[in-house]
Amino acid sequence: MALIPISKPCIGEREILSVSEVLRSGKLAQGELVERFERSFSSYVGSKYAIAVSNGTAALHVALIAMGVGPGDEVIVPSYTFFATASTVILSGARPVFVDVDPRTGTMDPKDVKRKISGRTKAVVPVHIHGHPADLDAIGEVLGEREILILEDCAQAHGALYKGRKVGAIGEVGAFSFYPTKNMTTGEGGIITTNDEEIYLRARAIRDQGQISKYEHHFIGFNYRMTEINAAIGLVQLERLDEFNRRRKEIASIYTEELSDLVETPYVAEWADPVWHLYPVRVRGKRDKALKLLAEEGVMARAAYPMPLQEQPVISKLKDRYHNFLSTLFEDLEISGDTPNAKALCEEILYLPLYHCMTDEEVEKVVEVAKSVFRSL
């Protein structure tokens, strides 16, 4: 059997046909398919509005600016996640404040949020990491009556449920990614969801050069538009998202059943219905050895994020214009962030292959090889 990748896009004939129809139409951008996709996705999530953009990072960036985040503000982010969650805060002119995560779920720790709220806190960005929802009610209780907005980072959690509700329509804003290996893809793409009309109207303009109508610019914005080609793929994939997620859950259940006696498999909170963008396994002390042994047998598992976000090299260089063109906004910045749980996860988590078009034979091979490797450690 060939190498089993950590993940791969799952594209069918319907997606290919839909893209071909767009190409033949001659209407490649700013057409009705993007609007249809926005309506369909907002209906799926349960939000009033959706704004399609060019990628998940753009979704976070536009969302933050539309929420009014800017210079002088602080935004609380978890230290165990992909870098875009923090970099978009910086690109908005605000300062990221890094908090630790729950060691079981990897999601934002509400207790650490409480410790790090200040009078400058404008927003909190809980990440539904691996496809497992963050504890949004606990975070909301910490925020209390403060006027602090919640931006859900749903880049890994399309269709995940928190207490029976789909993520992305619980906080003030949600941001999704449609990168090729996500639970659904548009090739590249992202989308913002919200129930707030003012945020919606601002985000809609900001993603299109700040225009509210052709050549009438009311905001400083960007070209973060989604193309008709991306939307055509997304419409087909969205129809199948629940099917894709069922398959991911099925594979995750097999992994857990077969491996839980040998290694630490994912914890699922009682209020969560995860969709498993990634399947994390915790290997204390011997993670890198396990990765090497898995790869030797054709199972291309992957390490977690290499370090907590505050330890990324550029974070210590935010005052340096060469590394950060917004350096003047950070001249008095003091980054702190003791996040031991995030640090441990970065050192001990590996992800097993998981994608919704995995064959039964591929799943069986992963289980067989993983059992052998974990027993040998």
C-alpha cells in the first residue's frame, strides 16, 4: 500500500463539473455563486449573515477590523493554535495576549482568560481546535457584562456542535477556513459569519477595497474577495459536509476504540460534538520517536504546532521594522505568556492521518501500524 498522508483534499466529479461550468460561463468573479454560497453557509451555521473571502486568514483579519479592533486594543488568543490567530490581531494594529489551554481539549482556558483580561481587552478569540469546540459559555461568564466581543476561530470546526448549537453563530462573529485539507474546501477560501448587521456591512465592504458601491470607498479595505470558482466548489462540498463529518467521526471512533489502551486518545467534553479536523494523540516523552517509526511504516503522522504562539521568533521582533511593518505600534510592548499546558501539547501531541475519503483499508493500516509503534515505545 502507498504512503498514507496526514490529510488530503477529497474532490469528486460534481466539483469538477461545477468548476467547468463556471469557466465556460466567463463569469469568474463577483457573481451570483458567491452570494449563493454565502446564503447557504449562513443557513447551515444558523447565522443571519455570511461574507465569503479569499482564505481563513482573511476571514480573521476582516472580522477583527469589522469588530472595531485596532491600535490600543488587546485581543486574547490561545497560545496553542495556528499562527494566523495571532498574526491577524497584529495586522489589525492590536496586541495579542496569550492564554493557556485546557490540557485535555487544547481549547482556551477560561480561568487564564480571567487572569489576563484588562481594561484594554477588546475581543477574545477562542479556537475550536482539532474540531473540538471551546467552552464558550464558560468564557462568556468570565467576560460578564464587559463589552468584550467573542470571535470564534472555526477554521477546524465546520459543523461542530457546542451544547447542540453549531459553532460560528454563538459568539458575535465566526471565522472559517476552506483550505484544501479542511472538513470542506473551496480550494482556498474563508467565510465570516455573524448576526450583527453593522459588523456584516463593514466586513462586506472591507473585503472588497472598502467599497459600499462601485468605486465608492467608505473604508480602508482589501481585495479579499472569493472567486466564483471557489464558490462553485464550496456549494457542492457544503451539501456533503454532514456526510464528510460522519465519516471523520467514524474514523476517529475506530482510532479511539483500537488505541485508547496504548496511548492518550482525544478527550471529548460532555457538551461537545467534535468533527475531528485533526485526530490528536498524546505521546509523553517519545512523540518524535513515534513519528519516526510511523513514517518508516508508511503512516505519515505529523507533530503538533512546534511551539506556543508567543515563542514564535517574530513575536520577539514586533518592535523591529524589518520584521513588522507596524513596528511603531509595538514600541512599548512587553510579551508575557507562561502557558505550560500549551507547551506540553506542542511537545507531546501527534496527529494521525484523517480525511473523509480515507478507505477502510487505509484506516486499518493506520490502526495496525499505530498499535505496533505505540506498543514498542
